Amino acid sequence: MRASALKRASQWQPAVVVAAVVVLTGGRLLTLSAHQRAAEMRISAQSAVANHARQIEVALRGLLEEARAEARRALNAQGDGTRSTPLLTVVPRPNAFWMTNTGTVLRAGASDPTVSRALASEWTLAGSSGHAGVEFLEPVRYGSQWFVAAQAAMGATAANGTAPPRARAVVYESLDALLLRAHFGQLVNEGYDFELLQSLAPTGEQRVFLASHGHYPDAVSGAIHPPGALALAPSSPYLELAIRPATGWYPARFLATGIGLVAVLAWLLAWGTHDLTHTLSRTRAALGTARGRLRVVHARLATEIEKHEALQKTLEHARYHDPSTGLPNRRYFMDQLDRALRALRTRRLQSIAVGLIHIDRFALINDTLGHTAGDELLLHAAKRFDKVLGGSETVLARWGADQLALMVYPVQSAAGAQAIAGDLQGACQEPFAVRKHRVRIATHIGYTCVDSGLQRTEEVLREADIALSVANQQKGPLAVGYTPGMGGEAMSLIGLEADLHIALDRHEFRLLFQPIVDLKGGRAVGVETLLRWQHPVQGLLTPDKFLATAEEAGVIVPVTHWVIERACRLAAAWRQRLPADADFYVSVNLSAAALSDPGLRQYVARVLEATHTPPRYLKLEVTEGGLINNVSTAREVLDAFHNIGVELMLDDFGTGSSSLSHLQRLPFDFVKIDRPFVNRTGSERADTAITAAILQMTSSLGLRAVAEVVETQAAAQALVQMGCSFGQGYFFSEPVEAEPALEQLRSHVYPTGVVPIISTTGLERDAADTVIETPVPAESVDVPLADTRTQRIPELPTLEAPYTPTLKLRTPKSLEGSLEEDEAGPQGRPDAKRVVQS
């Protein structure tokens, strides 16, 4: 209990100290303030005393002036002044009287004569006291009033100035009236108590004439001096005025207010101090608890910081390294290249070599062994490269899916960089062990040498990329160094792409038409639309020069729309100019990009309706390459075209996979046999046999065949003998303008010259021996040929003929591939052979 009481007392101790300090300080300030206020009030009281004393003196001076005026009035009444007394016919003013020097009242005014005799008697006493010549008489009490009188001599003194005048004029006034005339009442309105008194000499006693309250020893006093000689001693004032504030020099209200304010302030500060002390105590307790928690949090934070630093290192590693292989990534390589270029600017490095390494057949490895196997292969290749480059400062990073980026410094010359590239390619000659497989790879390398820091990082990498593109265009392992001419070629491709975007607006595209001929009748039954670009600088360009660029640039769809619209308009115009029984069609090629356009079917329908062209006059050609990527989507589009009556052609059959499923699943009406199946030299018979087999297959499927690139009479005859219905090529006509094409549709008959050159009984067997010479001019190429690296022989249907030819596929030398046969399927049927490029 005692400890608790001491604790509570200790809590109140600061409050008591603060209250005591406030009380002492407030009392001292209150005392000083009271003294200052009293001093200010005394100064104001002195000013008020001086002001009212002056007003009373002015009133006394007025009384003296009245006495002198009365003396002059009495003197005028004497006439020449020879008489010693004034004329008794003149009456003094009501508050005046005339008297002799001996105190005899000669004549009094209308007032009480007893007052005149009393004043004359007092004056006589004052004269006997040695003050006979004074002009003012000290206040005289008569009854309940005090009177003040002033006298003036009537007549002049003797010549020598010794003889006094014989009579005097006296003017008197009650003290109350005099003070009223001096506005003495304002003093009370100003809040002062007053005393009007006179000090009696020589005893020093004070005679009080008028007072508002009792005597105030601490009052402020002021002397009142009348004009002229005084009745009293010259050093003594005539009257004295003492005043003090009615509330005193230290007003009780002011003191009470100050004391109350100090008390309230002391209480507030004391209570605030106590509350602050209590709050501070609680805060200290809370602070102690918080410090304990802070120590725990600090320990946790230290752990989190360590984890964060570890995570930061992991993120930095992930930021600058490939997640699949652990090799430095593109960001790291560009950062290091930028630092190397800055070192070149400061001459800390003399030269560097930057190269891009492309791993050939990397996609095939990913597809067969898996992407992780491809990443493993890339890592093994990087380790071999690192061993080869062990003597130089290098940066090796993964640049793309199948590319590595390399920076070597210092490099003495371009020949040194070429030697390093050769060593890197030599390191890949030995096969790599990946997933229990031995894999052999080849590389293409593009590099550039930099000896000036003025180039930017992007420019250096662009040069290496251009050199790699040139190397990739060549067959076999190759390392190519960048030269300024390569940049010009790349810029030319860029300029060509830019020109493609405005070629339609400038009307630079044009159409040529090559007839499609009925081989039996010799008449043109249709034309194929061939696109050409009249470039303002490079001249007339065939599609193989710009079609791939147009697909990459995204302008192939509007170009296809333009071709379809132009072909439909020409078909409508030709219908008007051809005979009514003439039946023809115009075929238009569709690229893979155009085939994937979702609005193509609606566009074709609108154009046919707008040009009033029946759908049978328009045919669309689709290559096998455009069907491979997405067969299901292509089937929906082709079915939509077939539903509106537009017939379809499978173009370039045989150059791609040559899958029989395309013919069975998709609604094609025509099959165009491409030129690889037409024998050019006549030294082999396999091409002709393949052509005959394809013709039999298409006939059994109810399709019509069109042989392309027919260049000779013999080729036309052989195609007729094999059952081909239509042909197209330079033997009939080269691509021509619209008007010549119309003339060929109107009346031209081609000399197909169908002459049997083999026996009828052995048609199928001997057809394989027929030689068709078909030279291929470059101008007849409409679209780039599909990729011929892989060719699949379609399964042939059973023919009704007694003999089925055996098909043999000769691999072109350009493929430089090897044949490998797959194992038998699940039912024992062997799959077709395929060409795999090495």
C-alpha cells in the first residue's frame, strides 16, 4: 500500500511542481502588471489633475476680469475722479460690491448684503495680515457654501506710487458655481474620486473645501494658481486638487481576474503534466514491449534480407542466363557488347569480333528427341566452343532457339576471325551423345569485325545477322564475314517491303494470263491469272521475287482481293464479247496467308455478285503447301467456296507431301500436275510413269487433271495418250495480256496432234517409257515452289487395268538426301518411303 501511495505521489509530483511554478510566475507577473497598471493610471491621473487645474485657473481668471470690469464701471461713475467715493446712483452687479480700504461696504449688489459684509470683513483681516494688496481672497465659508472673491482698485495710486486707492470693487462667486463653470463634473465621469483643499501655512494643515469621498493619502495632487498676487504666501498654491481612481490604484476586478487566470492556468498545466506523466509512463511500458517485438522483427528481417539477397542473386542470374541451358542470354550478351564498344571508344580494346552461330537441323532434333534434348545438345556445343576459344577473352550466349552469339576480343584481323569460325565448325564434326543417340550437326556462322567504338550495339548485331543470313543461303557448313555490300542487299529487301505497302495505291500490279487448253479438242477452255509487279526501279518482277516478302509484310490479303476482283471483272467483260455458247473460266492462285483470311469467302461472294459473274467462271488454285499447316481450317474455307459454286484446283501436286488424303478429304475438282513429273531429258522413264500413275489416280477419284509446263509437241501427245484432259505451258502460249488472252479464248485452235506412239494393248505399261521434253522458262513461274526436301508418294488406288506400273522415285541431286524406310505399321503394312535431307 505504501509503495502504491508513493508511486501515486511520485506521479503527482511533477504536476505539483508545475502548478507551483505557474503560481509563482503568475503572481510575479500579476504584481508587475498591477504596478505597471498603477503607474499608467497615475500618469493618467496627473494629466487629469493638470487639465482640471487649468480649467479652474481659467475660471478664476474670468472672475478677476469681472472684478476689474466692475472697478472700471465704478470709476466711470465718479466722473473726473475728484470724489473719493462713487456715485450712489450706480448699483454694483448682483455678485459684486464696493468697499473701502478699511473694509466698509460702500454699495452692494442685489445679492445678500451679509455675504458682502462677510467677505469685506475677511478681506480686512487679510489686509491686517500683510496681504492688503492681493487680488484674490481665499475661499470664505458662509453658511453651507464656500465663496471665492476677486478685487480690483478703483482709481490710480499717487505719483510716487505710495498712496493706495481709496475704494475697491469686489466680485465673488460660490465655489460650486465656479467649479461647475470649469466643467469640474467631468472628473467624476472619468472615474476619479477628488478633494479640493488648501494647505494652511505655517502649520501645514489642510482645509478641505469639496470632496467626493474620504481623504486619500496616496492621491495625485496638483496646484491651482490664480492670476495676480496670492492671498497666501507666494510659494503656496491658492488651491490644491487631489484625485485618485474610484476603484483604486489596484482594482479588485483586475486582481481577481489575474488571480483566477493564474489559478486556471496552474490547474490546466498541472493536470496536463499529470496526464502527460501518466501517458509517458504508459508509453514507456508500450515502448519496452515494442522494443521486444522490434528485436524479434529485426531478427526476422535479417533472415528475410538474407533470403532476399539470395533471391536477388537468383533473379540476377535468371535475368542474364537462359533458364533451359544456364548459358548467358541475349540481355547479358548485349550488355557485354555495349561495354566492349565503350572500351573501344576509350582505346582500352583495339578490335572485337561478333558472330552468330546457327545450328542446322536443330528443329528436327527437337521434334524427334524433344526440346530438352535440343537444349542439352546446345549446351554440349557451347562447351566445345568454349574449349576451342580457351585462349581468348570470349562471351558466349544463347541468342535464339537454335543460335548462339559469340564475342571474341582481341581479334587481330578478319582472317583471324575467319580462322576462329573455322575452328568452331571443326569442333562440330564429331557427333554429340544426346539421350543415347549420336547426333551430328553442322553450323552456319555469320560474323563481323569491329575496330571502332562509333557503332551501336544494334548495328553490330545487325551486321552479324546479315552475314548469317548470307551463310544460311549456302549449302553445307559455312562461315561468312560481313561486308558493306551485304547491308545494301538487306536494305534493298527492306525497301522492297516498304514499296509493297504502296504498290496497290500506285497501281503497279498487273496481270498476265496463260491459256489452259483442252488437249483433245485443241481449244483454250480457261486462263490462269499470273501476278506481276511493275516496280518503278527494278522493273517487272515475278512472284518469286516478292511474294514471300508480301506474305511476311502482311499485304498478301489485299493483293489477293485485288486479283480476284480484277479477274471477275475481266470474266464479266469477256462474257459480253465472246459467243453466247462459249464456256471458259479464270483461275486465281491463293496463298496460304490468303487462305487463312476469315473474310475471303464473303469477299469472293460479294465480288461475284457485284460483277454479275456466275461462280463457274471463277476457279481458285490452292497449293499443297498452303494446306499442310491447318487442314481442318482449309477444309472449312474450301467447302464454303464449293457451296457457292466456285470450283477448286490443287496446284503443284507432287512438289510437297503429295498426300492422297488431300484429294480424298478436300473438295477439289482439278489437280494440276507440276513439272517435277515431266521428263526434261528423255534419259529416264520414271517421271513419265509417275505422271501416268497420277493421271489414273485422279481419274479414278473423279478429278480432272491439268498438266503444267507443257513445252513441246511430244509432251502434249504423251499427255493425251496417258489420259490427261488439259495442258498448260509455253507450247500453247506464253503469259499474255488480257486482250490476246481473249482472242485465244475466242477462236484459237492449238495443234495438239494426237498421234498414238504406243500400242493400245499395253497403254499403261508403255506409258512409262514415253519421254516428254519440257524445258521450263523462268517467266512461267507464278509462285515460289514448295519445299521439295520431303516428298511422300501417295497410296494409289487399285486400277481396273490389267497392269499396275511400279513407281520408283528418283531423288534430285539438289536434295542430297538419303532414303530411310520406316518400320511396318501396326497392321504390318509398310509406310511409304520418304526423303530425309542430310
